[in-house]
Amino acid sequence: MHIHCELVILLLAMTGHTGKIYGGHEAVPHSRPYIVFLERMMVNGKTHHCGGFLLNEEFVMTAAHCDARHPNVLLGLHNFKKKENIQTISAVKLFPYKDYDPAEFRNDLMLIKLSSKATLSSNVRPITLADHKDPAPESCIVPGWGRHDQTRHMSVVLREVNLTLISSESCEEHNSYCSEGEKRPAEVSGDSGGPLVCENGKAYGVVSSYKTTTNGQKMSYFTKISDYREWIDCTMKYNSLQKNL
């Protein structure tokens, strides 16, 4: 009984939040041509934002908790106050992972099918996804437009943060990679759904959430893409524009 009470206290003391990058530096403009900016139209009429990344001309990946009605996908963006020469494409269908658990942010990934093909250029390019054949990542970067200081405002320009991944049983149980420390996804949404890009330039994870434990440890979670490659590949294959022609 004593153990049970300690477990309950620990669970109540851990706060889970959607991910946002805290800290880092401005990215070189258009150096991350796969990054996308999602404008999410919510039921209450407000607009929320998430990150995402381009997989091919037709599909974008993001977090399942970025689900929304009629999202718009902005490609080729660096400064969201200067939207000249970017592509804005609406989503025609969303594919959140079937076993997504919103309470624990487990299986937190989603595919977005674009209503029309993206036009590839030097500023708009897909990223390759990691699979189980790739070496285990250690040093990674996460780009995004989320809050990067003590204010509650999003960054106007794309920023990125360098992270070192750690081993954790909790992360393995969540099919996730993890990092800890102040350079992390923070407590306000904005960078959720962006890519965890590691040494070989491939996307290894999706920015999902973070939790603060009773001892003050801040742990960031990134959904592990390689564990979902079969679902990702099949979903894109059977829902492509070419297949429907």
C-alpha cells in the first residue's frame, strides 16, 4: 500500500506538456528545407500552430496531438511575418496513428496528406526517415518557431536547438527518444510535431512532449520514427495521389 501511494504521488507530480523548443539559435534561412509550419483552425475559432516536416510531394509528418480541423501547411517559410514566395497547401486528409494515447502522448505521430503536390525547390525539400538499419543517434537538432525565452510569444524566425539524447527505460517504453535539461521542448505548443534530426541528416523522431518529475528533472520525448516505418510507408503508399488517379 505504501508503494502504491508513492506511485500515485509521483504520477500526480509529473506534468506532461506538448513540446516546444526552449533556447537555441536562429537557423540559417532555408537550411532546413523540409520544415513546415502548420496553421491549425480549432473548433473555438482560434488558430494554433505546430511544426512538421515534408516526407515527399504529397505527405507531411507531425505529432498526433497537432490534430485539427482544416490545417494549412506552409512550406519554404523562415520568417512567418514575411510570407512571400512560400507555398500554402491545405490538408485533404489526416492520418493520426490509430493507437495514439492523448493522456500519455504515446504513439504521438500523424501523417497529413496535402490537397495538391508540393513544388520542390532549394527551399522545399523532403527529408529521409530513419529506420532500424540506421545507427543509434546521439547528437541531434530540432528546428521550430516555438517560444525560446521567458516570454509567451512564438519566435518570428525559424530557430533550432542542439540536443544530446539519453538512455531511459521510460523512453523505451514510450517508443521514444529522450533528452533532458533546459534545452528542450517547453510548456507551450508551437514546436510540437517538428523533426528530431540527427548525425546523418535523417529524421529520427517527432517532437512530442516533456514531463517534469518530482526532483525537477525535465525530460523531452520524441516519438521514435523507426518503430512506425511499416505503418508510415503503407499509409503513404495506399493513399498517394498517383494511386487515386
